[in-house]
Amino acid sequence: MSNVFRFKQFEVAQDRCAMKIGTDGVLLGGWVNSRKEIGNVLDIGTGTGVISLMLAQRFAEAHIEAIEIDDEAFEQAVENFENSPWGDRLFCFHASFQEYFQEVDDELYDLIISNPPYHLATQKTEDASKNLARFEDALPFEHLLYGAKKMLSDTGVFAVVIPYEQEDRFLDIALQMQLFPTRITHVKGHQDAPIKRSLLQLEHQPVEKIDVSELIIEIDRHKYTEAYTSLVKDFYLKM
């Protein structure tokens, strides 16, 4: 695997990050939308910075702040931001989200986005960086949702990608925090595959009818559906 992942308008070095670029983050960065102009964005657990970079490409006026707790990933994200065409509006902070939402009291965001860690502690490895990136006890859903609730503007959107089997638990916690799903997309690898991921958008106010849809990635091996292609074609080189 190359240590540099090349997109149409930017490159992402990933040799110092435990979590490499994958479908989840790219899907989330292409899928999220908003009914209003996006001014301030917060990317929680940015890793390589790929989601922030995608949003910088999509939203030309957005000021994007990212948080990363891991030393190596933080430094790499900063370099990726500086080497991009949008370095003047991309900023990365070296902190945990828990530290960030406790210390920053006066900042509200139009969009908060996260590809959070979600593996269970029983699956841990001896690699501390991988454990931070992958395991939910580094950023429990309760902490993620509490902080998002606190920092989301009145009309803002909170967007995440999580395993489908954790969707009910995540939404139960969100309801306790008074965050309500407004858009849900279930992701399948192909037509006959089980649902693997849930893309979720939550807001302060409930809607009368949640926008629920299904996204299938492939028709055959390396033959992608129109719906998937439309989400990522502005980013992937070979789309």
C-alpha cells in the first residue's frame, strides 16, 4: 500500500496513522449534507484528515477545525492540511474530544462530523495508537453525543458513520441527549450482502419523517452503483 493516497484535488499521507483511509470516512465526507450554509465545521478524531479535506473541497466558505488525540496522527493531519489547497482554513488541535468540549465554551458549529472508534475492548491489540483509533472506550458514544449536543449550533447537523449493529444503541443514547435523527442511510457492499454501516445525521429538532435510504456500493467486483459513484466521483481519481 502506498503511503500517499491521491485524490483528484489533494493528497493524503497516511504512513504515521494507525487507521488508513477507508470507505467509511470517504463515504461520510461525500454523503453529509445541510439545509443551510456551513460556516464552522468540527471533525472529531480526524486521523489522516481526509474528511476535513473533503469538506474543504465541498464547502468553499467553511472554516474547519479538527481534533486528534494521537501524537503521530495529529502531526500527519497538520502536514496534510498544510500541503492542501485549503491550508488557510483547516486547523487541527491535539486533544481528546472530552478535553476539547470541556475547555471550549463559546464555540458552536454548523456541522460536527465523526468517523468514531467503535470496536469493543475485548478485541484490543498491543498497539496503543490502533487502540485509540479503533476502540470505543477511547471515545464512548455517550461522550461523543454529549459533546456534539453541547457544541452544535441551533440549526446545525451532527453526522457519523457507525456499524449497523450499533445503530439502535447509538440512537437511544442520542435521544437521551435530545439529538434526533433526521437522515439515515444503510450501507451494503452489494445487493445480497447484509447491511454493514449506518450513516446518520442528527439535529436538535425532530422531523416529522426521517429520510431513510439504502446505499449499495458495488454491482459486481469493482463495478460501482450510480448512487455510490455520485457520492465519491469528485474525489476518487478513477471515478
